[in-house]
Amino acid sequence: MPLVPNRAKQKLAEGRLALGFGVNHLRGPATGMIAAAAGYDWLFIDMEHGAMSVDDATRIAIAALGQGVTPIVRVCKDALFEGTRCLDNGAMGVVVPHVDTAAEAKAVADAYRYPPVGHRSWGGAPAQYGYLAPGNAEAQRELNEAVLVAVMIETPQAVENAEAIAAVPGVDVLLIGTSDLTATMGISGQIAHPEVRRAYERVAAACARQGKTLGMGGVYDETTAKAYIGLGARFLLSGNDHSFLMAGATARAKFLRGLEG
């Protein structure tokens, strides 16, 4: 069976926006279907802040493979092994937070790329092939190309090291975690602050020089999002399930309350 395409990587290769739908609370097999129907390209299955197991994440991921949306998981920095288990069971990418140095980025790439790029272990034909993969060497080569690996830039140290991080083979995306970045800069929540814009400019320039993609998370107001997309951000975390639910439910309640007369 052919490898399921990575829609997020396809969009990025075309220079288009790849929109991520955050999954913190949803657990059902329809999660990917809902995200695809709403116009999203990839699922951001959050195992850092969401209270889900590898089993939860892979159930969502395997279902999503046939729903027109690409499943990508975020794992904790000290739990890279959870990412490899998810990749073996449906995920098409991994996001790792709090990566501050090139050495840390190299450890991430090493975990999620097969040789000769990394040292990921082969666990047999994965769900991304419908469990009918071609020979090992061909499958590993295709998966090295298809899987998306993103590291999160969330501290001034990481911004300072952006060029070296972007130069690491096997890393596709430098995703700025804007909320945590502002916190570590001492300006928590000030996502439009000039220092934050300068951080985006610096990371964007590093990505451009190294042929990598700039990502954006934690920016949801239209003015600031437009500004950072203008600097080159293309891999976008657009919001998550509970914020989408709250926004829709609040708007409907407000409308109906307005009919009370």
C-alpha cells in the first residue's frame, strides 16, 4: 500500500499555510474528520499539556490517516520515546518543546529519523502504509522524507541559537512557542512586543538561510498573526479544541440570550 501523504509537508513545500488543529480534550475517532471538515491540514495532538496517553494519541492518529488530515503529536522534551511509539502507530510528525541548543535539536532528529540520518528503530510495517510497507530500506527512506519534525523555540537562548538549530539535518520546522517565549523574556502575554517581533525576525532569517520552515504557536489575534505570517511563518497552530468549543458555544449562547426580549 502507498504511504499516506503528509498534507502539512505538502502545503509547506508549496509555500502555503499549514493549519494545525490542537487536540487537548477530544478523544474520539471523529477528531480528524471534524478538523478536516473545518478546513485544517494537521492535528496537533498535545501530549505535553493534554492529559492523554500514547494509546489515546495513536487511536486518534490512525483514524486521521484516512480522514484527510495529518496527525502530528507533541511530546514532552524528556519523553522522546513516546514520539517514536506514536510514529510507529499512525503519527506523521512530532513536535518537541523547549529545544534550546543545536545539540538538543540533534537528539530530536536522531530519535525520529532512520539511518543514515538518525537512529530510529524499525518496528515493522506501520499504519501509515496500512501495515503493507515495501522493503525495509525503501520504507525507511520514504518515512524519513514524509515525517515532519518540529522543534519549539521558547527561550531567548533558543532564539540566540536559532541558526545552529536550523542547520541540524532532519529538523523541518522551528516553531516559536510565543506564550512561553514571552514568559521567559519577562513580558508574559505580550505577543506583539517589539522584542518578540525581533525574535521572529531572527528565527525567520535562520530558517530562510537553512531551508527550514518557521512555525507559529500562541498567536491568535488577527493583527499579530498577520504580522508574523508576513515574516514567513507557515506552520501554524491555529487554536485547540476547547478554545474552538468555547468560542462557538459562547457566540451561540449570546445570540439565544439576546432573543429573550
